[in-house]
Amino acid sequence: MNENQVLDIEEQKNELGRIEISPEVIEVIAGIATSEVEGVATLRGNFASGVGEFLGRKNHGKGVKVELSEDGVTIEISIVILYGASVIETAKQVQTNIQQTLQTMTSIDLEAINVHVVGIQFENMEEAEKEEIE
């Protein structure tokens, strides 16, 4: 994706000028909306985002890819879910929450929201055993 590529909001043009939204803004909004869904453990980013997070930088766009095309905006999101959560229901809720949040905050209509479940996070076994003993 071209680094200078922005989404020009047609319906938001007015006498003062035009409104553009960077794909990075959409990534952050989608990432935060995803982390709000019950059953989502984490978003899975690439190596660079993992190193940045290790160094103390919070990356809310981690695991989110935004593609701008002639057909519209497509979001690809990679998540790790908590063990015991319904994979299908959690993924559907992620799609719904992203769509509603982006519609409310930006008025963007999305072409697709593709959710990739790339892992399952298990509870820490020691903590689980301690709870069972008590």
C-alpha cells in the first residue's frame, strides 16, 4: 500500500475543504474495537510490531491490515482467541464491532472485514490449578 494513500470521504466535502482519513487511523480504530470483544485474547501482528511493543510502544493497529481499492475498504484482522470462547461467535462479534465503530466514528462503508483466527490462548495452568485447590 502506498504510504501516502488516504481515504477521501466524498460525503464530507464542504465549503471549508475535504476530509481525508489515513489507513493507519482505520487500523487503530479497528484494533481497539477488536480488543473490546469478549473472547479475544490478543491481536497478532508481525515481527516488527512485536519488537516495537517489546520496546514499550503500544501498537493499536497490530494485526490489522487495511486495503483501499476501487471496490472500497477491506480490513484483514488476525486474532488469538481465549480457550473456551466460540470461534465463530467471537469472529462474528469482531466483524460487527469493527463495522459499527468505524461507521460511527468515520461514516466509512466497508467492502469486507476478514477475520483470521490464528491461535488460541490457554489459561495459565498454574493459576487454574490454584483456583481448583482453593
